[in-house]
Amino acid sequence: MAPLPPETPLWQPSAARVASANLTRFMAWVAEREGAAFADYAGLYQWSIAAPERFWPAVWAFCGVRASRGWDRVLDDGEGGERMPGARWFAGVRLNFAENLLRHAGPAPALIARHESGQRREVSWDQLRAEVGRLALALHRRGVVPGDRIAGVLPNLPEAVIAALACAHLGAVWTACSPDFGAAGCLDRLGQIRPRLLFVTTAYTYGGQRVECRWRLGQVLAGLPSVEAVVVVPGWVGEEEAPWLLPQAGAAARAIPYAALLAEAPAADAPPPYAQLPFAHPLYILYTSGTTGAPKCIVHGAGGTLLQHLKELSLHTDLKPGDRFFYFTTVAWMMWHWLVSGLAVGATLVLYDGAPFFPQPAALLDLAAEEGLAVFGVSARYLAGLEKAGVCPARTHDLARLRTVLATGSPLLPASFDYVYREVKPDVQLSSISGGSDIISCFALGNPLLPVYRRELQCRGLGMRIEVFDVAGRPVVGQAGELVCTAPFPSMPVGFFADPDGSRYRRAYFERFPGVWTHGDWAELTARGGMVIHGRSDAVLNPGGVRIGTAEIYRHVEALSEVLDSLAVDQEWEGDRRIVLFVRLRAGATLDEPLRQRIRATLRDNASPRHVPAQILAVPDLPRTLSGKLSELAVREAIHGRPVHNLDALANPESLAVFRALAASALAALAPPVARPPRGSATLRDEPAIPRVPPRRAE
């Protein structure tokens, strides 16, 4: 099929699809209750940003949010009238996040868990409510109170969902790391928030390989004196008994099997009541990528997360009760939290633990057909990988129930749009979505009432006053600039953990344009109201759509005696991005293959496989600003042959000569040193589908 002209929609919703959409019902509901009628989505969007005090309560009522006390006022300006970031939403409300997610009952499945080996588990709504209640009671009896932090280093298991909801039941705060994080990566995050309990598995399998976690977890626990107990979750591969635990951490006495913890709260005992807490009470802690140091700990509130997710899932994703909803994610990624909120809609969550291309490239599509998925969420890189693997599910799989394909993690390539409609399903809604851990939600996403155009995200999210600013801070349409949000929204972070005056929070998002949220995406607003995301506008690395902070690379590489300095950048490569690492070595040291392998092993073992660069090159000097900071942006522009602006800000602009030379010679010609995996091999645990490195070796 030849590509369509650029302005031709790839998909148009049918009249039946429009009529049955939740968004259509919402527009009729608003017209009746609020007296505000709209001819189209554009009118609804304008009303949602012009009248937030009416729009957000309408979402609240339409989606049936449960609260024990109503609000005194929808939106209050902050102290001194500082609306961004000082605005306060729904003051006076008392609610519980878990109560809203567990309001459904019955024998139908709430969770379906699948493993790459073919194992399958179901957890009914009644079982989920009961186990969350038992775990909440057990935690309550161990003294867990609102505000306590509870952490997991877990695969994507039902127990991760249950633990997160049990924390929310009590008002405790849940946070998690993926088990493929190195010990230092876990400690960089969990060490800051000082959790009381830690949920872990001792091993997991990925791509057919068993990966042992015991000794890495021992290092983590040795650095977390706040942990009072380690809860060992069986997972899919079976666990050893408690004596596996970590003599060097002195933790053997603190270990408890998950079943034993539940036994502390017999099923006959009533769980504690759902803690009724303020709208902004902390629910989750997510993490920034660590560009300039240790990752910042983003605290998200229960009410804002709930309301924003209900809007996005019900109205934008058109998720309905009983739908089977899947996203390929780890527990550390924002999309896992988004997926979990599907319970509030009454959807059945399909959890997957394993490699997306194992035991063969169509593994996740097999799952989609077997489980009858309505919404299938993956990364942009995964869809590109399917096409390269020659997978044609329209010919091989029964996807009759599939209505929507979601893609995020990196900009969706135009070729991937074409591939989905040519080889996956011609009548599916393909929604490229974009947001982030910073807001635990989306700025731009799908819309069941609008057409799909190649490259474009269908619309800006309701209630989100999104604009694109040029370098002078002027809104522009049809040209690339900074993606910003110029008005408060409920899922703005409560703040950063251990940032009492809010200074780090303000610097992160409000320093570029005071009073305006600057997200760090380079984006374009189209004349028809769609958005194109061109990538990150800062120095955060983004291979395969995974945001990686350069500081997390430098701290491990520069621990090697041969390395004086290092600098990592994205290089545009084969329609994606790859990490290139430059090192300045000590006198007499040589960047030979053994040293390259040591650098790769150091990053793989102490950070994660995603941090391993595709290329490592030695250079005589690295550019620095006048204040002594590395200038990743200058190097990134130089290796792509683009002009480097504001050279006066560099203390040693002459150092860029070697990078300019590389742009025209060696770097541009070099192929990735790590072979691409054959079809059916394992890939990384997070949203990237085609890795640049093999999976973590067994320890």
C-alpha cells in the first residue's frame, strides 16, 4: 500500500464508534448539566481550559469519584497569588485512592497476569479487594501510617498492584524500582525516601534466562537502614526461603515471605477502614532521570492522580467497564501507574512479565488475541521492531476486539503509523501519547472522535492549557518550540521529596518561563489542534524512548581509574537514538576493547542495561561552560554537524573541533558494536522493544 498524502487521515472513527464513545456521552452530559453545548472537540477543549472550576467537577461527577467529604473550593491560588506552582485543588475533600479503584466486585477478573513462559493467573474483583484488605491490615498491624514510604523492587506482578493499593488504603506512599536496576540505581532513588518496608523477588526470568537478584538486593538493603522488613514475593520462578537473605546487610531477621505477612491478618479479620485523606495527600513517588545529580523524587497526590487518570482513560482512551487493558511496562515506569488506574473504570488489567519478543516476535500479539484485548499499549520502538521483524498480525491474529493501540516512550515514526494500518489492523485507533513521570499523566493523547494523521498526536488533553513557545516565550503554531502548560492542572506534583521550600521543584519546571510549566519537550502544535513531538529539548538521553540522566552514567564510568572525565549524548541513528559516550583518559591509558568492556559491564551492573552506550570514543578534551559544567548540548549539535550557538558560554570552545570532525567521519560511519538480537531473543525490561544491549546476565 503506497503512503497516503500527508494531509489524508489514516483513520476516521465510524458513526457507531462516535455514538458509543464515553467522550460523546460526556459532551451530552455537560450540555445537560452545565448548559454548555459544543459542536466539536475543539469547543469542548476551549471550555475545559477557560472554565477549569466547572470542567474538573464535571469529570469528577461523570466518572463517579467517591469521597467522604466534598470540596470547599475547586481551585485556590497559592500564597501571594502564585498559581504556578502554588495552586491548590479541591480543598476540603476527603477521599481514598484505593477505595475508588476497588469499588467493583464480583467473580470477573480484575487482573490477568501473563508470563513469557506461558504461565497465567487470574485475580477476580472479589479476590483483589480481599487481598488488598488483608495486606492493608497486616501493614497496619506493623505500624504503617499515612505518609510512610513502602517500596518494591518487583517485576510486573499482581502482588505489585496489591501492595500499591494496600499502601493507598492506609495512606502510605508507594514507590518502586524495576528489578533490572543496579544496586546504585536503586539506592539513588530509595535511599532518598527511606522506605519502611521493601517488597522484592529473589529472581526473575527474562528472555528465557533466570536472573538472580539476591546479592544485588543485599547491597541495596545494606544502604537502606530504614527498612524494617523485607517481604519476599514468590513471583513466577519460585523463591528460596528466607535464609537467602543477605548476611552482609544483617537482614536475615527482617525477611518475611509474602504469604506469612498475609497470615498476620487472617481473612476473617476485618480490614481497617479506607483512610480518608486530603486531595493532595501523597500517593506515589516517581523519579526524574538524574541529569544533574541524584534523581529527584517526585511526589504525586492521590486526588490529582485519580482525577487526571479517569479523564484520560475514560474520555481520551475510551476505556469501558469489562474492557481488557494492557500496557507493556515495568512497575517503575509512569505507564504502570496509569495502567493500574484502569481499575477505577472497571477494566480488567492484563499484566505481562517478560521479554516482548520472546519466545518469538509476535508474543505480545498472541497475548492480545488470546485475551481479547480492547486497548493494547506499547512503546513506539516496539512497533518499529515488529515491522523490522516482518510481523503481519492482520494476516495471522484475531484482533477483532482490539479498538485502540497506544504508543509512547518516544515519538512514533511516520513509518510506524503506516505499518499499524497496513499490517496490524486497518480500523484501529492508533493513539500516540505524550506526558511523563513529572505529571504522571499526558499532555497530548488520543481522541475517539477525531481522525488519526501520520506523525500527530490527536489532541491536547482536556483541561490542560498546552502551548508551544518560541525562544522568546511567545506561543507559536506550526513551528517547533518548547512544550509548556500555562495554567495549573490537578496532577501537578505535590512537590519533590525532601524539598521543604520547593526550590528544586521550581527550578525543574518554572525557571525557563516563570509561572509556566516547561516540560522539556521539543514540540509543534498543528493548525488542526494536533501535536508533533520532536524529542527532548534538554540533555536527557532518550535511547528507544527511555529517559536516562547523564549523571547516572558519569558517576559509574568515572569511578574507573583510567577515566578522568566523560560525556554522553544522544546520536540520531536509524530512526531512533543511541547513546554515544566520550571519555577523557589518564595519561598512558588506552581505550582498548578490554576497557570498553569494563565500562559497559560497570554501567550494566550498577545502573541498568539501558545505560550502556552504543559507542565509546576517546577524546582529548570535553567542552565546559564558564562555570565548569559539561556542555552535552554543544557536543550533541556538533556530532550531528549542526551549528553550536553561544560559543561564548564555553570556556574551551576549541574542544568542539574533534566532535565536528567525528560528525563527518568515524562516528557517522560506525555501526553499533553490540549485535542486534535475532528474532525471538530477549529485549530490555522497560518500554524499548529493540535493545542495543543484551539482557542482564545472571548474577
